[in-house]
Amino acid sequence: MAKERSGRRGDGEGVAEEVDGGTARLVPDRDRTRAWTLLVDGAPQSHVDLDDPGFLSFEYQRRLGHVIDLVAPKGKPIHAVHLGGGGFTLARYVAATRPRSTQQVVERDARLVQFVRRELPLDPAARIRVRSTDAREGLAKVPDGWADLVIADVFSGARTPAHLTSTEFLDDVRRTLAPNAVYAANLADGPPLTYLRAQIATAAARFPHLALLADPTVLRGRRFGNAVLVASDAPLPVPELTRRAASDPHPVRIEHGRALTDFTGGATPVTDASATPSPAPPASVFH
């Protein structure tokens, strides 16, 4: 039976609205005055602090924040593309730490975009353009060599769609990147890590330099979780990335070079013809 897609409701636990992808709910952060967690059908998507957009609460978003900080010094504007919008957390972070940056956010769920923009308004001064279209279609509209940074953080029903996991997808990412620019992706997997290994092999088929940031227990295949994959044509500042990540409250391991190649275990690159969505997380992940 199809879900009803209408109406907005608020209660003591925040505000909720039916969007294209299910039920979106904003839950207030009891420790921060104007901060909210966005959930879609119970799966946490983003944390936004309107008073301090430089604050990144989620583990994987903190790691992506470190990547952003190493793309350009604070205060230096960049061109950034965000595939997947959520609460626009990382776009807000870029706007706060690098004013005058020009950013494009691609979020397919138009009703989610409307909900977030109404409840958690973007700074009118921020140069953030939001397109409500499929991530790959939106990426195709980005000019060649325009982006200093492309971040892929796309989930539909808590799974990354198959067409965003292939070498052909990464060919279009590369087309949009300026020389020595950076691509970063939020990946989710659990034991036996087949999907994660294949995604690393796919990126390695298109980029010469890679690094992977993840909780050690995830990399050991002991639990389902997020990993941030970073790729570039230029050598990555792994020592500085390691130093910054070490200051986080969450444990992290960074793999690169031969160790990362060995981790793939002979996995082969994914193509459009062989692509499948990322695995669904176990129900226990969100409870």
C-alpha cells in the first residue's frame, strides 16, 4: 500500500512532513539551542546547527569537513558540488568557513528540499543553488572543470542508488573537476564489506590517489557503518588528514596506498551494467 504524501505535523519531538522519500522529521537537539537532526523514515540524514553551521555532529560529516578544510584554506572561496542534499549541512559548513564560495546542491526529493528550506532556512547571502533532480542528471549540468570539490552523499531508502556507484558515474565526476580537485563519497556497508571493496576498486580505476576514513570496527567487518572515500589526481595530504581526524571524538583509521589496495581483496570495478545499490542497513543500526 502506498504511503500518503501530504500534511505537516508538529509535536514536542519536532516537526514532520511527508516528502517524496517517506516521512521527514526534524528532531531538536536538546544540547544546542537551534540545532536539529533530520531523519527520513527513521534514518538519520543530517544534523544542522543554525547558530553554528561550522559545527559538524555526525561522524562521517566531521570527516568530510576535514576533507573540505584540506581542499582550500579557511576563508578561501571554492566551487563545490554536493550530490545529495539532506539538511544542506556540508554546504552550510562551506559557506560559513569559506564565504563567497559558489555551491551547487543536487537533491532529487523536491518536497524534502522545500521542507528543509522552510524549517531550516539557508543564509540568504550564501551562494548555494539547489537543483531538485537526480544526482547524475544534475551532475551532467555542471560545467567541465568547474568544481574544486564534489561530494557524493546520496541515499534513497538508506541505500545509495546503483547508477551512482559505477565507473561511468565517476567519469562524469572527473569531467566536472578542476585540475587536482577532490572527490569524496560517503559509503555505507557492513560485513563482509563486498560493496565497500568494490567501490574502492571502482575509484582506483579512475583516480590515482585514494584514501579511506572509517571506524576500525567497520573496516574489520564487525559492524555496519559509514566510510569516507577520498580521491584525486593529485597526492592527498594524508598526514594532515590523519592528524585532524585523530582529534575527533570517534575512532578512525585511514587507509591509503598499498594497504588500501590490499584491503580491496581483488575486487573489480563496478560498471553501469553490473551496478547494484548499496546494501540495506540492518534495522538495529537506527535503534
